[in-house]
Amino acid sequence: MSLPPLAYALVAGLANVLGAAAVTSRARWSVRALDVMVALSAGFMIAVSVGELLPEAIERSGRNAALAALAGYLLVHLTQHTFARHFHFGEETHEVNTTVSGSALVGLLLHTFFDGVAIASGFDVSAALGFLVFMAILLHKLPEGLAISSLFLAAGAGRRAALGAAAALGAATVIGVLMTQYIGGLRSLGLALSAGVTLYVAASNLVPEFQTKPGWRMPISFFAGCGLFFAARMVTGL
């Protein structure tokens, strides 16, 4: 028997907390390893968004789905780059204060809420699509937890606050799943909104983190992420 969407959301949320725990426990993560993870997840997320989420949403809701995807894309930009100062995954390179860390948390809460919407919407179509969406989300959850916890620590917050911020991101994902199951608008357009949010996070947040770095490791990891999507789609039968 397949697991319910809520179970996948809980696993994804736990990855946020594990990422934060790696920072608060002073475990040292290789910057290169994190870059590879970000590039891999970016490729996978873009492929899922363009190759599965958006086509499926348009098939179900027509032109309204395309507009909803655009709304999701713009909504994340509004919260992360207009109302809040954007942060970087991994090691921080700019001055951080409580306002920056708090605004970053608010922006990420919206994004992680739509992670949950995406998981629920994907499973509403099929178990195979839901699992692909879950994989795309899980891949970037660990760097996300690392990022928010490092921001809080850099702003002078304690370890408990840093872990709490990551736990809040995980809780937002769970809430996204629960609300999608009970709110009609999210059930009908959640897939399209999630496509726009996923595309923004991958193309506008993650890709700039590694595209200027020298060498072949990053582009290979990015295209490997795209290839992983097609491999996973074959395995799941989509």
C-alpha cells in the first residue's frame, strides 16, 4: 500500500531539520558537495516543472493553469526579492542581521508551503507524479535547512532558534499538504501554482548559485539532475 502525501511531506520537512542540525552541531560540509547538490536539484526541479507539472496542469485546467503558474512564479519573486532580501544557499557572503534572517524565513515559508501543495497536487494526479515531485523537493530540502540555520546563527540567534526556523519550514510543507486536501482552489490550481513556484526556485534561486563557478562539475551535475528526472519517469512509468 502506498504512503499518503502527508507522510512524504513529513519526510521532506525532516530533511529541513537535518540540514539545520548539520550546521548547529558544527558538522563541516564541503562547499563543493553542497554546490553539486544544489546543481543536481536545480536540474531535476526544472525538468519536473516543465516536463510534468505544467503540462499536466494545463491539460486539467487549460489557460487558467498557465496564468496560475505565472502567479506562482511572481509570488515567490515578490516575497524573496521585493519584500525580503534574498539569501544564498550554503556559506553566507554578506552582512546578516535579524531583519535579513527573519525576512528570509518569511519568503522560505511561502516556498515550503507550496512544496506541500506540490506534493499533494502531484499525488492527486497519480502516485508516480507525486513521487517525482517529492524527489524534486527532497533534493533541495537539506541545503534549504543549511541555509536558513546558517542565516539565523550569523544574525546572532542561538542554536535552538536556528533549529526552530528549519522546523517551521518543515511544518509549512506539512500545512501545504493538509490545506490542499481541504481547499478547493488549491486542489484545482495547486499543480499549476506549484509548477511556477518550482520553476522559480530552480531557475531563479538555485541556478545563479552555481552557474558562474568554473569547471565542468556544476554543469555536469545540473544536466545529471535533468537526466535523473527522465530516469525516474521511466522507473515510475510516467
